[in-house]
Amino acid sequence: MDCKIKKIYFLVFVVAVFFTASQVLAATASLIELFDGTTYENVKFRADKSYKVISFKIDGKKKNISFTDISRILDNNGEDVTARYLGKYLRTSQTAQSEAVETVQKREDWLGETDPVREKYNKPLWSVAFPVSVNFSIPAGSYYQGFKAGVGFTGEILIAINRNLSLRGTVSKSGMQDDLNEIAPGFRIIDDNLKFNVWKYFISLQFSNGPNWSANKKMGLYGFGGIGAVSHKLTGAAIIQDPFTDSMFIIIGSGEGESKLAFTSGFGFVGLLSPSFGIEFGATLDMIMIGTRQNTVAFDPYGNVETALHMDFHVGLITFL
């Protein structure tokens, strides 16, 4: 009887040893790649199906990796032997991606609009910004014949919508000046007190890519487009003289304001000097709808539209709040 019991114990022991050994496989891999892109090359590993882990040493330290994190295993011949060691726990990259998408979707469904990670990412880096700059305006078009470029100033307010979009409000005074040599060529200029006042008012939508001081991104690019009005007024007077007859003539500004519909677009750069203060420079193109001319072409709705252009280059400071 005792002999039979010993045989049974021995048989159980042999089966247990065999079963345990069959659950642990040792081999050498030329490559072990994970779903996150991490790779390990030329490693001796053990695949333990009991604990569902791959074990090996890197730089003298033991590392255990779950079967579910492994994308593929290549042997020394470059053959894919993943299924041999992972068996039913083998996951394809497509399966892993589907599971990841499902996990994210479940997380979003559970958190809803209160997802703190999403809120932090979408939260604007600032609420309001105030750019102030000096501009150099260059007029173009027949409407501005007799006027030349000059220096003015611009004040703006930016109201953040999200991290990339903001509303841009602009008030700008152009520094354009009269050019009597073009208005009255050949005449002597005795006195010139003409003042050409040009004010511009725009509301625009701006797209910005940075800057972000906390992410060590101190330079940013922006672009915008909008609509508004440009107001013109010529005041003062100038005295000119005919060089042949010595006759004097006075040119008087009408003093009447004239506002025109206008469209604006532009781009620029912002460089931060601190988390809330920086420098700004850029360029703007404004198209002013001056008015209509006599239409000589019947049924041509666009033939009587006359436009003029402003090209502005500006540099200044910006404050973020």
C-alpha cells in the first residue's frame, strides 16, 4: 500500500514539474517591440505563461513585460515568433488601437465635459491682450495720388476665445502725408500746413500658434482677417507759387470726413520677454472700398467698384492678462 502511495506522489510530482516547465519557455530574440514603440534588441528572455510576462535583463536589471504590451517578437533569423510565445494572449496592433480608442471613449463618456485634462488643454493661455505699436503706412491706388507714406500708431485689444482663436479689435491712425510736389508739380511750396488724418477701425478673427511661456515656446505666429471702416479727412492749408508768374495759390483742405468700408488681413510674430510681456511685429494689408465710377459697361455689377490699398508694417509691445 505504501509503495502504491509513493508511486502516486511521484507521478503527481513528475506531472507538476512537466506542467510548470511547459509554462516557461526560454529563448533569444533579435527584437522585442512594444505597442508604445519601445524596442529591445538581442535579449535572452523567458516567457512565463503562468504569469503572462516576458522576463529579461537590461543593463543588469531584470525587466518583466506583460504579454498584452508586446507587439511582436523576432527570432535571430528575423522571423516573427510572437504567436509561439504569447499564444492566445497575442494582440495585433489593430486590436490594441481599438482597445485604446474604446478606453478613451469610455473615459470621455464617464467624465463628460468635466474632463480636467481636456479642459486644461483647451483653456486659453491668457484672457485679454493689449498690443500697442508704431506703424509705417504705404498708400496705393489712384485715390491716394498726391499722398505719401508716413508713421502712425496702433492700439488693439485681443479677447481670447480658446487657445488658438481670439477676437481682435483695432484702432489705428495712419501717418500718411500730402505730397505737394505730386499735387502741384512745378510749383514752389511756400507753406504747407495740410494735415491728412486717416483713422482705421477693424474687428477681426485671429488665429495664433503660441507663444507659450510654460512650454518654453517663446515665439509665436499669428494671422487674422476682418472688416471695418477707414475715415479720411484733409484739413489745413498750403500756399504754392507759380515760378513763372510769381502768382500765389492756396490749397485748402475740405475738413469733411469721409468714411469707407474696408477689409483687412495680416500676419505677425510675437516674442515673449516674460510670461505676460513681449514684443510684436508684423504686416497688414487693408483694402478700402472707395466708391463707384460711372459704369460704361451695361449690366456689369463689378465694373464700377474702385478700391485703394494700405500696406502697414508695425512693431510694438504686447501685454497679456
